[in-house]
Amino acid sequence: MTADLLPVDIAGIKMKTPVMTASGTFGFGMEYSDFVDLNKIGAVVVKGTTLMPRSGNSGVRIAETPAGMLNSIGLENPGADEFLNYILPSLSKYDVPIIVNIAGNTVEEYGEIAKLLDVDGVAGLELNISCPNVKQGGIAFGTNCNSAASVVDMVKKNTRLPVIAKLSPNVTDITEMARAVEAAGADAISLINTLLGMAIDVRTWKPILGNVVGGLSGPAVKPVAVRMVWQVANAVKVPIIGMGGIMTAEDAIEFLLAGASAVAVGTANFVNPRVSMEIAEGIEKYLLQRGLTHVGQLIGKVKIGEA
């Protein structure tokens, strides 16, 4: 790839390309190292990490849907100490920013884990305030402006790292949430997290997921995600990381035109482990074809109301 076309800086996190991996779809990164060169990814956003280990939800956790999937993992993870002592040292050998997605049951817990992860090797923190498949926290924080702002404020007080607030689409007005977390000090905003969904087995008449409801992701959610990125881009000044159904370079370019400064690829990783690299290559090819000199020339350039 041409060195000067794709580099971006998101809230001080310097990335070689604007294409990141979305939390929860790329493990802790090393699981994909046999298939993708982690050094060529914009940033690795590791799966949701909590203060203490979590076993996650019981029963069926993933269900395929038309043009997407439902997941109800429940934030299964080994906990912050395991991440710091064993996972981060292995990840640090790669030349790629590591962003840790964090979650907590209380505002104070978010502060605790933020303080713990304020270490060398961690490039930034993404706040999971909008996970729809966890019974505690998550969805409540992500659908209430005051609660979301409280989490951001607490984390900012406990870290020197850039703080990215990940927003839920399961709200009435996404711009209200965006303005609230920006006012509380968020350095960037990522959106969207998954939509709340449900599937029923017509043979048994029972919900397919053990948690009954889960998060819908994949191509089915992309139009909603692009719309919300465009709305938020017109409501805040902090950079936006767009995500939701990105499968191709063209999908990613839509998000950039809508106002995202970077994108995160999620469900597509399950279909093609190399997709993040291929999308970055596709964006570069598009820039060259259009005679553009940097990916920044695409950001927010959607033509609204023009003939």
C-alpha cells in the first residue's frame, strides 16, 4: 500500500489505515494472526474486557439471520488482570495500536478498569456502554444520556488514554447521546453497536438464543449505521469511527463519505479473516482511481441536496 494515502490520526491514535477491527469479532487479535498480518491493520480493538473474569451467557449464543447474525455472548472474557499479564505482552510485539473495549456493571467499575489499563501498550479505551446482550449494565448506560456521560466522565478521570464512547443504536435520538458523551469528554465516538434483535425456533416455539435477545450485526444493519454516522457527524466535533455491516471497500467508503474518520469491520471477519486488509487495499485503489491524495478527502463529503 502507498504509505501516504491511508494513515489517520483518531484522537491521538496514529493508524496506518483507517480500517480497524471491531470489538467482539476479532478476539484479542492473535487468534487471527495465522490469516492476517496484524501489522497492516489500522488498529486492533480487542473483545470486551471486564474487571473480573466472566463466563458469559448460557445456552445458544449465536444465530444466523438473513444478511446478518444475532449474538448473545454476554461478554465472556478472562478479566483485566489476565489481559495485562498474558495477552497484552504477546500483542505488543506487533506494530499496531491496541484499543481495549471495556465494560462494567457500575460507573465506579468503569473507572477501576480504566485506571488498571492505563499502561504502555494500550493505545486507547473504547467504552462498551451499549451492549444489548448483557443482563446488567450495558444497555442501561447506553440508552440514557446522563448515565452514558457519567461513565465517560469517570473513565476520563482515571486514564490518560484517548477515550472512545461506543454508542447504541437502540435509542430515540442518536445525536442526543453523541452530544452527551462529547460534552463529558469523549475523545472520539464509535457507532453503531448492534441492534437489539430476537429469533424464534418455529419447531419448538422457543427463542433460539439462550439469553432470548441479542445483538444484530452484519449487512442488514448497514443503512441504519450509515444514517446514524451521518447524523452524529453533523452534531459533534470529535472524530467518528463508523461500523455496522461493512463487508467491502465500497461499504467502508460510504461511512467515510457520511462523516466517519475511520471504520471498524466486525461480522465480516467471520466470513473472511483477511477482510480488514482487503478493505484498506480497496480504499487505496479507489483513491488512486479518483485522483485523490489522502483518505481524509472523503470524510463527510456526501452530497446532500446537490443536483
